[in-house]
Amino acid sequence: MNISRFATLFLCLSSLASGAVVTLAPSTQAVTFTGTGTNASGAGTTRVSWGSCAYDGNNTSCTVSGPYTGLGNGGTYTFLLVYPGNGASPLGTIASPPGSDLVTYSLAAGSLGFTLRPNGGGLVNFYDLSFNLYFSSVTDSCTGVSICAVGLVGTTPGATITGPVNGSFDTTPIIGSPAGVVTATAYGGFRAIAPATWIEIYGRNLATTLRQTWSGTDFNGAQAPTSLGGTTVTVGGKAAYVDYVSPGQVNAQVPSGIASGPQPVVVTTFGGASVAATVTVNAVEPGILAPSVFRLAGAQYAVALFPDGITYVLPPGVVSGIPIARAKPGDTILLYGVGFGPVTPNINAGVIVQENNNLPGFQAAFAGVPATVQFAGLVQGFLGLYQFNVVVPNVAASDAVPFTFSLGGTAGTQTLVLPVGN
């Protein structure tokens, strides 16, 4: 992920507003901003001469680094700008409106990365960072303008600002709003969640690794990890089980025993703990597997398999490359879900299912005609994944027969279809 697509830097003559930031020493970062003229609206653009640069015959690499304090025991930060060729830096800024100290960065080519090397620790990468830089009116020198203001440099052809730049960067994880926490999107993407269901968390700075999915070595026997790549999640103050992390998304299984009602969700990394996102927890929040790629011919198909485990229940011809067929009355088909609540005997979240179990109260219907449910319960060898073995009832043939389900008499909220032939 290219952080320059998200970073807005505020260049000003006064101190930064308070916030969860890590302070850079004023004398450690020198960046030169060179005005290159004005555009038709009068809002000028500037080209940035970024730190110390070296050309290796293919790419130019520019670094700005120095010590940081305020996070752990401190250490060293490094900005690394890499772009093809050995021409002018593609990192540019726009001051708008004219005369404003608000400057937005853009990167025409290449990448801008950021790392911390904490004292006594290894390198920590940040891929989606927000940071601020500002000039000190006491120490900076200005050329071509009467006062040291970026907006004026941007509107004055050939003007420059030189001198050390003070600044701060914020490594804190940020959970998005209003839909930063949802039930797994392939299973409905509901705003409310439930104990032991699967959730997706969206935001920025949610991980200090580009992407990582849990593997067998992350488990302690049958127990799933509560930390992955240095990222942890809590729901209602309890540790969740982290399956996937990236700077913009974290997938986790909600722990068991979370009380219904508003509950806080917090993501923590080396960069700190996020502000809690409040999410509604219901006792159950059931969803059938029906990802967006199964929205075909204007209808949302549930993912259903025949007992061979490879043939999907879909109308012939809608997709290629996989075995598909219509179901017929009397066929048994397999569907999957999350968020359906406790099974018998009880199996807690975070543990690989290893025993036979059943889910009471699950019912299914095709076009309103009740179906026989041969099995409903958690799948052995997985965590929090339910399987439903359903016998197709005798209904009129159609490639879009409404499929509905209920749990304990309460109907599911998804609008789903399945094809039934003769």
C-alpha cells in the first residue's frame, strides 16, 4: 500500500495540534521545497527535494531519517522514497487555496515507505501512515517571498523555502467509521456482530506487516492465536482470535461470552492502541455464505455444494471453469454460515472444532416450502464455521428459487436464491 495516497501534510508556522503522535527532533530532518510556478487558478505546485538520494542505474532512492521519541524506548525513523530513473523527484505538493499553509502530497510514480527501528528491536514497517511536517519560523530561511509560508511559495514562481523541518508522525491504528467493524462480508457484512462469529475490521495502520494469514505454526495445539504479525484485537475487553492482518484490514473471530449491547472493538499494534470502535453485539447474527462474486444475473446466489464437495449449485452457463449443476427435489446440498450461536455440546471460540455437535433451531425453505435439515452444526477442523445439509423439497423449477432460513423461529435477513431443476 502506498502511503502517499493517504498522507496529507500540514505545513504551518505554529506548533502542531495535540494528538497521538511521535515527536521528531527538530534538527534531524531537512527537506527543501522548491516552487515551480503557478497554475491557472493561482494555486501553485511545488516539487520536493527529498533528503539524501542515490541512483543505482534503474531507480533513485531518497532517504530522510533521524531519531524519534515518545513511543516505547524511542529509536530511529526512516522515510524512503523510491522512483524510477534519475530525474526530478515525483513527490509533489499543492497549496490550496492560494496563500494557505495546507499542502497535500501526491506521488506521480514510485513509492514512499516509512519504518521505525526501535532501540533494542528489529525494523517495524508502516504502510498506511499519517504524518505532519511544519516549518519553524525561528530557524527557517526563505528565498523569494516576504514571509515563510508554503502557500506563498506555491504562488510565487521560482520561490523556495529552505531549512530544517520539524514534524511528527502518527503510528496509531485507526478503525474506520461508520462501517469499520462488520460481520464477514461474504456472510452478509452486517453492522451488528455476535459472540464467536467472524468479523472484518477496516481502517488504517492496522498492521505493521503488508499481509499475513495465520498458519499451523501460529496455533498452540487446537488453540488459535490472539496475536498475528504484532496485531491484536479485543472485543468487549476480551482477546479475539486473529486470522488475517494487513494495514487496511484485519479478520478475527469474536471471543465467546461477549455480552449483548454496545461493545468496544480495539486494534493494537507496535504503533499503539486504536480509539475504540463501538459495535452492537447480538446473541446471534446469522449469515449464509453468499459472496459478491455469486451475484449473478441480477440475483444473489448462496454458496451451495453437492456432497461431492466440488460441484456448485448454480445455473448452467453462468460461470466457466468449475463444475456446476442445478439441484433437484430430493438432492442433498451443503451450505455454510457464521454467527449462528451455541451448539450442543458447547464449543468455545478460538478452538478448532474436533467433536460431533449440532445446532438446534435451524430451519430452511425453498420458495416457502420447508426443507428437511439433515445436519446443522459447526464443521470439524475449522473455527466458527457452520455447515447445513439440506434436502431440496418439491418446488417448481426455476433458476432463482428463493432460499430462506430461520434460527429459533427468527428469519434470516439475507435475500438469497438457488437454482432448482426437474
